[in-house]
Amino acid sequence: MKVASLAAVLAILVLVPAAHSGSAAPFVVGLADLLPEQNAAAVAPAVELGATAFRYTLQWAPGERALTPSDASSLHSGVGAAPSMRIVLSVYGTTSTAPVDAAARSDYCAFVADALRLEPRIRDVVIWNEPNKAQFWSPQANAPAAYEALLATCHDTLHAAAPGVNVLALALSHDGNDDARGTSPGAFIRAVGDAYRASGRASRILDTVAFHPYPVSSLERPWARHVASKTIAEGDWNKLMFNLWLAFSGTAQPIPGDGGVTIWYTELGFQTTIPPAKAAFYSGTENVATLPEDAGGDADPHPAATSPAPDQATQVQDAIALAACQPFVRGVFNFLLADEPLLAGWQSGALYADLTKKASFATFQQAFGAASAGTVDCSALKGGPPSPDYLPPTAPTALAATPTTTPLAVVLSWTAADDDQSAISYRIFRDSAPIGTSSTTTWTDTGVVDNHPYAYTVRAIDAASNLGPASAPVTVTTPDATPPTAPSALAASVGATGVSLQWQPATDNVAVTGYDVSRDGVAIGTTATASFADAAAPPGTTLTYAVVARDGA
């Protein structure tokens, strides 16, 4: 059975909306864009869209403990321009300015506290941005531990300065290769948890989990799942939750669904193709796959998760509806209100760079409205209603591998894994690569070659796509099923002592171990060399000889 207690599972089930997205807490639909700080004219279309929040950004530099007059003025203008909006503030620096020591952490948190003092309407703060990427936090080595220390300092500082502040933490990118360029989100979360446990802290470091569940490309469906992958996109809610559970279960830091902690998707977006009529407002060259703004949507009410999306309108509708239905998710922010004019940047807004409406604008309105009102029909989601299950099955045990010669194959068997939420199936891996699935506890691998070593593992997967840990590996070498070639140039010479045979040696994929010699269909001897003397050959008769090579198999 799973490692979670039954009580914990039942608590999850109780909190999950069954048929619609309604919840006691308002669902936040926002726009991650600093444009309203610079241009008050951008606020009106955001209000028309139905957005209820803006996420603004503020740049911090080492040594700063208070906002510069310029920063304070810009932030005040942005807050004042949007009186009806909830203002979420994200504060971070450049890649090389991450606050990695106690003094820098103190400065950064004091800087954020000063912003809260200057702007009492701001009570939602994102601590840094995508610290799992070297683009924002460098070096990546030890970044999770340094970030955990920053969260601890800021949580204490900000709650002392502004009681009731909502400290949003993590704000991770959806991907990372666990190298100098970036850390995968799951690994980063777990390492933050390790640092938190090692610190001995007995209080929180975050109030809300911020995350950026971008798809792999703008064409990928929001509900697509990335099983056995380091990516955590929107459809991988279960992986996000499981890693948070691994990081903080049993500590003073609640995870989403407990202690009022929720998840906000503080960035998500889908890039559009710029029509020729608007090309004058953009520059540079597009470098990623893009979508039409609105091409009429899906003809199929339940398209495959692997199918490419038809347009931005469809993606926005599906992504916001899915977020509104996922357990413990209480906010989603589209990245940008208006496109960035550089095509190498982002064109995921509801407005063009000239602030005119895209064809997808009305769909943004509808999606924002339904999510904000709690009226999304979760049972009608294209990918089906999201499961509240995020705990994977146990590992299969007693994996055994038996090679066969006819046919050449490896027969695998194992003892079933356990899962207390749903039926499970199994994924089979050969030499770490997935090669098949099975609904039972056996599987036959016919894609092998003879005389070759293979290492196998098996992992259970449940109905919510939670992939369990791997079984203990088993290694097997397939039998040698390739016979030697036939000896060639067989020649016989008659002498006083009988018949002498000679031939050209046979070859084998492993080794020729000997030859069987027959006369007139009857075996008469063996030899390890390419010659044989038949001293018992009857004289005065016609004889027929045959030689067959053999190997160790």
C-alpha cells in the first residue's frame, strides 16, 4: 500500500471539488505583466478581460535595503493605476546577484518589506523568480539550500513587517536538466525540503506555492502528462504535489491542502503567430512554435493529449479551466497582457504589442470569468476531471528474468505493487529505456538479440499517472541462438592409412568449438581443427562426407 495514511488520503478527497470549480476562497485570475506600471492605459483592457490581479516585478540589487525613489515611484504608479486589482509583487535580481549569504538575505528581505511598507495594498509577494534556472540564480550548485535560507529569512521579516502577508515561494520553471544551466523542479523542491529539515526550523517558510507550469511548447495540450520525465507542466499536478509531499511531509511546513496553503500558477502562456497586418509593431525573428489566435477551436470534444492544439484561444480556455479544477490551485496568471515587441521574447498576451485586441480576447474573457466565478464544469474538461491522487504505487518486488531460445526472448515476472486508490499497470524498462507496458505481472521481451546482457526494471503506474519507484534491477544474458556458418571447401584425399579431410574453418558470433564429421550420414568423429583423418574408411567404395561446425551453445 502507499506510504500515506488513509486519513491523509481521505482528507484530500474531501477537499477536492467534484463537479465544479467553486471554493470558499476566491480564485485569482491575473496577468503577469509590468506594463500597467509603465502605461496606465493598459489597465482598462485588463479589467475588461475580467482579470482580478496583476503580478508586477521589482528588481533588487545587492546592498539595497530600501526601494530607490525611481522604483518607489514606478511601483506607486502601477498600484495606483489599478485600484480594483489585487497586486502581486515578484522581487528578484539578475543571475549573478542571488542573495546567497546572510547579509544579502537580510538586505533582500528588508527591501521587500520596504515595498510592503510603501504600498499597503500589496500583501502578496513572490520571493525571487525561477531560482532553479541559472538565468535567475547562479550558480545552481547549492541553490536550493541557499533559496530555503532566503525563504526562512523573508518569511520572518515580512510577517513581522506586514502581518497577514502572503509569502509565495518557489516560482519554479517547469523544466531543468540538473546541470549548471538549471535544476529540474522536482529535484529543486526535494532539495529545498532537505535543507528545511536540516535547518531544524519549526515554523513555515512559505504560505503559497508559486509555480510556472508551462507546456513543452505552445502547441502542447494543458492536460498532457510527462510520465518518467523531469518536466512538471500543468497536467503534472500530481508530480508537483508528490514532490512537495516528499519535501515537507511531517514538518512544520504545510503542503497545499493543509494549513491554508494553496498553489498559484504565477506564469502560464501560449504564444501566437503575428499576422502580417501587425508585423510593423514587432521586430526580430520568431524562435519557437506559435499558434493562430483563434482558428475555430477543436472539432473533437475530447482530443488526444498528444494532439497539437489548434489555437491560443483553445489553449487559454483549457488551461484556465484545468487550473480552476485542480485540487488546491487557487490562482493562475497569464504571462503578459500585451505581447512583447521583440519576437525573440513572448507573444502570449491577449493584446498585440500596439494594445489592440487579438481574436482570442473574447475567450480570455470567458475563461477568466468562469474561473473567477467558480462555474467551470470540471466534469466536462477535455482531459477528464483531475484526480486528487498524487501518491504513487509501491515498487514491484521479486523481479525475475528467464531467457528463452525458441523464440528468442526474455520472460519477465514480478510480484504485484500496491496502490490504495486505483488499479495499476506496469511499465517495463530495459537498460533504463521504456520498452513496454503490462496490465499483469508478466511480460515477454521479444526485441532482444542473442548472447547479449540486458538489465530490466519494472515500475507501477496508477490511474492518475503516478509512476512508482523502480523494482530492484535484474540482469540476464540471452542465449546464443546463432549457429556457426557452414565449413567451406571440403576436400578429401585417399592415402594408405585412409581418407584425410580438410576444409576452410567456419565462423561464429561467439566462437566455433569444434566440428562433427559424418560419413554416408553416420557420425564418425569430432575434431577441434579444420581437418580429420578417417582411418576406418572402407577401401574400394564411394564415400560421402559432411562436416558441421558447432559452438558453445
